[in-house]
Amino acid sequence: MKPSVSRIKTVVTRALEEDLGLGDITTESLIPPTMMGTASILAKSSGVVAGIQVAELTFTEVDKAIIFERLRQDGMKVDAGDIIARVTGRVAGILKAERVALNFLQHLSGIATQTSLYVEAVSGTNARILDTRKTTPGLRLFEKYAVKMGGGYNHRKNLAEQVLIKDNHLEACRITGMSLTDTVRMAREKTPLTVPIEVEVETVAEAKEAVEAGADMILLDNMSVTEMKKAVEEVKGMAETEASGGITLETVKAVAGTGVDYISVGALTHSVKALDISLDLELMQD
């Protein structure tokens, strides 16, 4: 799931065009092109790092002569005051790349950090934390990679990877007279056996019906903990289970206690708080 170098460069190039497309009028008017310096990329709060390679390629895309020294690796925990990396080269290049590089690093590290908190909250249970497709357009692979760096697992990365029959699919099929069972069986008939089928349900009865129709995985949507536990007991050994719907750090432990196999959390990516990271520059005068 780690983005390739070519994919990273494509995304970085677009981000730099957005920020630097017409030039950096401040740096170009104030900073001599020969001025050299070293910058420390510094964690200002504790968390889990992700996106170091993206930050590195941002600097080197602006100035290929810049030297980027990694002092921490993706997936590592950092505390406030820890130096994540050092950047050495022409000050103008460092300053032009600074904001874009930090945007990537702060955002992806925020996702990794948030994921790690959920993973820690369910430790001691068999539940695994999943991401969703509620990602920033164009950054899905990056954000799903950050989830893995935080100890989480990836759900499908696109619509072709897995059949996931959600409430609106079921409603559309009901309009044509199809039951939940009919819908699952049709999906099975039209889908290769290697492709898993998951069905979103809201009641224990629906969970049982979906399994009997041939579903491989049951998505328990917005159920109470009590109801969820009953559903897990009904389908245990016949299908895997996934809990979803407004699950928070305060409630995730109780959800994991129901025995579900997976817990999907959209908040890992759609509303995450960036990790506080700064760049401190030191100049080297001739």
C-alpha cells in the first residue's frame, strides 16, 4: 500500500505547482541564491510519524542539491522536541519547499497518530482498526499508508476491490422487488469467487439473512453494543464482522468487546488533526 516514488512525485509536483507555480516573491526578493543553511524538522507534540519520504521528495523536487537526512522513520513514535529530519542546502530552496513538505508530513503524521490511539484503545481484544474511503481526493493511497503506519488496517482502496452492498444498494434493489437474499445471491452470481462480498445490515435478523445468502462479511451499521454482540454471536464461524457508524475513542473499546473482527473509523482520515511539526532554520554565512 506504500505509494511508489513516481506516484509521490506526481502528487508533490501538483502541490508545488499550486503553491509555487508563479514563484516565491518573498524568498526571491530577500534571500541570496548562494545562501546556505540547515533546517531541523521538529516535532512539537508527541505522535507517530508518517510521510517522511513525501517530505523529502518535496524538498528535492524544488532543489535537487538539497540533502535530506532522516532521523526518524515512518511508524516511529516521537515526543515534543524530537528532530525528525535535517535538511541542508540553499536556503531559498528550503524555504520554497517548507510549507508543502510540512503540510504533507503534518497531515499524514496526524492520521498515523490518530490511528495509533484507536489501536491502543482496543489492545487486548481481537478487533482490528480499519480505515474507510472517506479520504482526501487524490491522497487516498497516502492516507491509507499513514493508517498502516499507525498500526491500523486498510479497507478496500477502490470500488473494484470488493463488493460492499450498502443501504442504498439494498433500497435500489428493493424497488425492483428484490429481497436482501436476492441481492446477495445476484452479487455472488455476477462476481468472481475470489472477490469477497460484504453486506451492511442494521438488525440481527438482517445479519443472519445476509450470511445465509452467502455473504462473506457483515457490516454492523450503527448498532447498539448489545445488538452488535447478538449479531456477532449469530454469524460467528460463518462470516467475519465489521462494526461501523460514529465510533469514537470513547466507545471503541466497548465495541471491540462485542467480538467483532474489524472496526472501521472514518474519522481516521476525514477529520483528523494534523500533528504539530515545525521547521527551524540555521544559516551558514560565508
